[in-house]
Amino acid sequence: MTRPVHRVAPATDTPVRQDSLRAHNLILTFRQIVGAPVPISRIELAAATGLTRPTISRIVDELLTAGLVVEAEPARSGNSGRPRVGLSLARTGPAGLGLDIRADSLSVCVVDLTGTVRHLDFAPHRVLPGHGAESGDHAAVAEPTGRHAAPSHSGAAVADPNLGRQGVAGDEPSPGRRAVAGDEQPSPGRWTVAGDEPVAGLGRAPGRGRDLDPEDTLRSLAAMAEKAIRAAMAENLTVVGATLAVPGPVDGGMVRFAPTLGWRDVDAGGILATLIGTDDLPVGVDNDAGLAALGELYAGGPELRDFVCVSGEFDIGAGLVLGGVPLRGSRGWGGELGHVMVDSAGPACACGASGCLQCYAGLQRIIDAAPDLPSSPQQPAVAIDTLVSNGSPEILAALNRAASALGIAVSALVNLVNVDTVLLGGSYSLLTSWLTDGIDRELRSRVLTTRWSPIEVRPSLLGPDAAVIGAALQAIDQVRRDPNPWLARRG
Ligand SMILES: [Zn+2]
């Protein structure tokens, strides 16, 4: 019924104060409710935590009063005939806000305490003529009045990996961005790489991004965030924190380098916190590939424990989960799969190295292969899929090349860390049918153990929405780990 939880150990070298003990016991009890796959009774909570029944009753009363848990319908249990009242997380109360900046769009998401997506909004970038960094280019900012990709979508009822799973997977795979294909927006600014050789140099990250103006972009995102916060309030949800997903390494709230956006050293967290008109809303910033893996971990079934989620966009990132726990690295700067070398004689990459995976499998490389594809289609993956489905030999060859390169890079990873599943996320989730065979071929020939334990390659469940959902989950995680500040806030 219950699962082991990550316990918060009190400090051993100082006396435990009474209020600290109360807070600790409340955390202990709440985490059991969070981790229980079905509603859990007070008696079961006492057994799982080792606390007395009167203590459990007091804590549960506190949680009920604070609106964090609800009582399930009484049910008869065992032979005693006594009603068994289960406790589960409330669908109202605290909520997390996720924000995502991609090369082609912005998105926002709200999840409630149960991890269910309650609001999901998506806006392709629009073009502001005259803002381009290069002659004839346009700077793209998001259209703040983007439509809902999946309003009130309930797709990711999920749980903290450290707390045990809720056991409720998404009710259906994400529709991906096909749902909004055809949403006519002004043509975006063009991506600047063309030809066979990527443009090198780190200064402006040329050829990898759109030179999005940080303030304009963040202002558009803040407007979407405020709309999401209002939508949450209308459903009796209070957004308690926000996390922004960005394609690049992050240092605190600072985006160090995001070539696909053309950003370097942008204090995105600070700017957003100022722009969003809500007092004291903490805004965290994190790498999108890691957050996408977090989203997939929550949304996937309990068997999904050791996997890599490869998010393919104009950059290629990888989020690694081992034993149900996302791996972060010392500074959270791992996952740059796009800059793993796959050919020592390969072309120069924008990172300064050469032969990187990104030079073969980034979306721009595939787009560049098609003579009759615009250099910056509104829905790149959809455009690629349409073209190859119509028999384009150039795109098919580019996809095969991308798949082989992906297979080589992922094989190195799998040989090292022994994951059993490779999820193709982001735009790759829409191209899986064209990529799987090539990746699988490389895995079978390069990973030592595949003859005994094949590696499953499949599309991610959440697709392009994984990062923004993961960001929202990370934002609500603070309450799931420690509900005491929420209780204090309510006085
Ligand atoms: Zn590189």
C-alpha cells in the first residue's frame, strides 16, 4: 500500500525543538500521502511513519484545514465492517507554473498538487520587422495571445521520484504540436544556417538561433504567465512558484548560453520575476532537457526508471534518469548530447569543437537538406514529416544520417550508464517513425549488452510539452516535499 519515502533527518548535533519535530512529522506524513498510489488511511499512515494515531490525527486535521488533502469516500474494509476513510492530495490549493522558451515558441503550464496539468498554453513567435541582427532578418518574439494547445489538459498525474509514484499515468499521449499546425501566424525570422558547413564561433552563436530579444521575449512570456495565474485562480489554485525551461546551461537564474535563442548571460529569472505582476513569486530557471526528462519520469509508468530522454530541436539535449532519480551533475550543466562528437573529421560546430552530433541531427541540418523547404518553417518537425511522407529523397537521407549519428552518440551513453529505454522527445517525438530504425541499428551494433537486454527506443509521452510540464512539476515540488511554508502562509 505504501512505499518507502525519503525521510528528512533532523540534525543530530542540536536538540530537536518541539516545533521542528512537528514540522518534521508533518513532512513525513504528507510524503506518505504524496507517494501512496491509492488513498491512504490514518491507520496506514501511523503504520508507515511509526507515529502514534493521535499524532497522525492531529497532522491530518492540519492538512485538511490547509486544503492540501481531501478525504475519499468511506469504504468498508476487512471483516471489521468499519468504514475506511482514505486521504489523497487535493486538486485545489497550491500549484506550480512552468514556462518554456524554445527557438520557435513559448509555452506555459500549470500543474496542481497531484501533478495534473490544469492549464497549457502555447504561442509561436511572431516577427517584429526591423529588429533583426542581420540585414533582411527579423527578430521573433512570441505572440502573447497564443491559443491553448490543450486547455485543461489532464495529462500528467504524477509524483515525486523521491517519494514514490502516484501511479497515475497520463490519460493519453500529448497531441504534440500537430494540434496547432495550421495556426496561421506571421512568418518567423529565418534561421541563418544554410549550406553544408555550420557557422563556427561563439560570439553570437550564429546560425543556431533567432536572436530573440530577451526583454521582448520575457515580456511576452510574462503576459502568458499572468494569464495562466488568473486561469489557475479561477479554479481555486494558487501558483506558489515558477520554473523557466531554457535550451542551454543555467547558473542560478542566469542563462549562460542559449545559442538557439541567441542569448548569453541573460538574467532571465530576475527579469521574469520583475515582469510577472505577482508578489513574491519565486522564479527558478533550469535546462529544458533535464526538465523534459522530469516530466517524462512523472508521466510514465512505474517501469520507467532508467532512461534517457533525447530532446531534439535546433539544439539536442538529453535528460538522464537512473533508478527513478534525475541526474543533475555538479552544476546541472550536463545533458549536452548535441555536443558529443560523432565524427572526428566532421564539420565545425558553433560550440567551437567539430564533428558534434548537432551538426548531423539538429533540426536545422535536416531542414537544410530539403531544397523545397523554407529555411524556417513554422512547424519544423511537421514540415519535415510531411515532406518525407511525400517521398522527398533529400529529407529521407538527412533523417537517416541524423538517426545514425544519434545512434552513435546514444550508444556511448548507454554503454556508460546502462539505461534500458531511449525516449525521443521534443520535435523528435514527431519524427520517431523515421529515426527509430537507424538509432536501433547503431545501438545493436555498438552497445555491448543488447544481445541480452535490448534497448527500447520510442517516442516520449509528452512530446514537445515535456519541458514545460516538467518545469511546472519542479515548481510545485517544493510544496510536495515540505508543506510547512504553505501552512504558515495560510496563518
Ligand atoms: Zn558542438
